[in-house]
Amino acid sequence: MKKLRDVKNGELYYNGYNLTELAKRYGTPLKITFLDVITEHITSLKKEFNDAINKTGYQGKFYYLNANKANYSKEEIETSFIAGDGLETSSYYDLLLTLKMFDKHPSFKNKLIVSNGLKLNDYLDEIIKAHLDGFNIIDIIDDLNEYEYLKNKNLPIKVGFRVHLSSLYESEVPDDRFGLREDEINYILEDIKNTNLVLTTIHYHQRGFDYEEDKFKENLLKAFNYYLKSKKLYDTVNNFDIGGGMPLPISEDFDYSSFINATLNYLKDLCIKNNVEMPNLIGENGKFSQKDSTVNIYKVVGVKNTGLYPWHIINGSLLIALPEMFALGEPILVTPINNLNKDMVKVRLAGITCDCDDVLFDREKGYFEMPDSNDNYLGLIGTGSYQNSMNGKGGVHHCLLPEERDIVISNDKITVRNELQSIDDIYRLIHFE
Ligand SMILES: Cc1ncc(COP(=O)(O)O)c(C=O)c1O
């Protein structure tokens, strides 16, 4: 995986770009999305899988899907769609967007659509329509009502099921609400032969970031046992969909090659031992596709002393920019981007909203380190996934703070996607023109 961060002359470079120079050229607050990082991540992960498939003699293929839910901006989804093998949807509206993307790229009609989530009739009807229109779509069944609805259509729709896993990771909600229980899966495995549905895929999903080898294997094995069982009953089962959660440590030192080789060897041995064909692997990657593509930059515009360490106040809001970190505790790299060759001083960071929770520092140490300078810029590195989905885009935010100027960089071309949000944009949204 390409190393994205570098420091030269005390300034942070990201994907080859001097962030301070961009901040000065375009002004702050600024959001920069590097579409090439999306392409690079996807291409290199696919290559790692293909190399490992050759090396281990694994007999299935690897399909890379973009999990749209991580970032609903058109350019980001389109870039992933072009580099990857298909799109994963999680709602009716997400499927409509996906079909629109397929319309825009008719030559990709054979790429895969995998539909997840709880499905009401609008979503299911659209899946059926997509099937009838010849799309390569797999519905992942998440509850028995969905199964009954689909089976009553008497159509050869490709389906899979999501295996319910108990939560192993500390960051997970206890008793994950998704997936089918063992008795429900057994019912489907018994009943589906009397229907026209075609069982192709066994799916599970676990959260990323907090990758721990033992827990990863434990979940993998639980779900894979359903693949082994299903494959013995139905030869049409040929995909094992490992969901998202591809490890993405912000430390940049994760060894993907060893991880993928070990995973393939593990699955290969299980298949050989059980005398079943090796399945294709499907990955539905949200964070892995999108997270690293985006950086936010703010300027420190004020310093205030109320106690132990001075508050360094930025011209934006940490709370608004990092909902994933504040709501879910997801790590996102927050770092000064200039004056890095100066001495560091202990400060605490604050957003410019009126909210006393709009602050950030290491809770154990009690401070955050910034260069000893009155000309500091702050970078939030890796804001490309879930920040938009959780926060909205083009909305009305805390203290009416404007959304950052939004630039997109692709193939060395820089485009301003959205200017800094204006008060008139905000008036329009609140019907106060
Ligand atoms: C079913 C499913 N697949 C894929 C993803 C994407 O996960 P990640 O962003 O960790 O890649 C999610 C995230 O919630 C999910 O629920």
C-alpha cells in the first residue's frame, strides 16, 4: 500500500501534495479529496489478493465492491466503481443511486451489485426490477420476511444470507442486530429447494479498525461453517462475502500481504478438509475505499487561556468534522501540518462553535502537541468515510458554521467542487430567503 504521508522542511505532504501550500492557495477551512488515493487503494488491494491467490493456489476469485454508505459523493463512488468490481447498497435510495451509476457506465453492466440492509417492499421491488433488467444483483437476506417476499415472486433471483454473529469487539454494539440466527438459516436451507430462488452467497460483516487476529478468525470460521454446510446442499453457492471491516490502521504499517495470504490459506485448508470447492471472495469495503482519500485543514485563529493549557481555536469545528470520532470513538489522525520542525508546546484544541464539547486533546495526557508558532494549520487526515453520511453534506450545522471549501484532486487536476458555504446557502436551507 502506498505511503501517503511525508514531512519535508517541516511541512506535511499527503499523496505528494504540500498541504500547507494547498491551504494557503485555497483558503481554510478546506476539505481536499484525492480521488487517486481511492483508485490506488482499490487497485493495490485487488493486486494483493490476486498475488495471494496465485501464490497459495486458492481456487476462487476476489471481487472488490465499494460500500457506498461510507461516502455518497458522486465522484468518490464513481472512482471506486471504475476501479472495483461492483457496488454494495444498504438502502432503497442507495440502490437507486447505484442503478443511476450503472446507467452512466453501461459497459459495466456485468459488475456486481450486492444489496444489504433491512428491506421494505420498495427496496425489494427495486431489487426484483434490477434482476429482471438483467443486472448482476445478489440480495443478501437479513430476515425471514424478506425471504418469504422474494420466494413468492417465483423468480430465479440470486440470494445470499447474512450470518448473525455475536459481538466480539469492544467497540461493537452488544448483540448485533443484523443477520439470521442458526434456526432461521436452517429453515432457509431446508425450504429454498422448493423455490425458484438461487442461493449463491454466504455473508457476514464485522467492524474494521480494531482488527484482532483471534477475533477475526473466530468470526470468519463461524460464518465459513455456513458456507461449508450450504455448499454441500447447493452447488449454486459459490461466494463467501466477508463484508467490510478490512483492516485500515492509521499507522500505515499493516502487512496486507501476510494477512491476505494467511486468510486464503486458512479458507483453502478448510475447503480441502471438507472436500468442497473454494468460494469466490467478495469484500464490501467502505472505509478502506474512502477513508484515506480526504483531508480537512483548518487554521488556528485564536488562543485562549482558561487553565492548565492554552486553547488553540480553529476556524471550523472538530465536532462537525469528526462525527465518527465523537460518536463512535473511531480514530482519525489529527495533526499539525506546518511548523513541524519547531519545538512542540502543550495545548488543547477547540472548534469555533459555542459547544464546550467541541474540543480535542489526548484524554490520558491531558493535552495535544502543537508547534510553538502563531501561524499553525491543523489537518484531519482520513475524513473520507462516514463523516458525510453521518453529518450530511450541504446542511445547516452547529452555530451555522459554513461547510469547508471542497476541492477534488484527480490526475493532478484540482477542481473546486463546492465553494465555502455562504450564509445565502444556509438561508435557503432554512427557508429564510
Ligand atoms: C453489510 C456491510 N458491508 C460493508 C460495510 C462497510 O464496512 P467498512 O466501512 O468497515 O468497510 C458495512 C458497514 O457498516 C456493512 O454494514
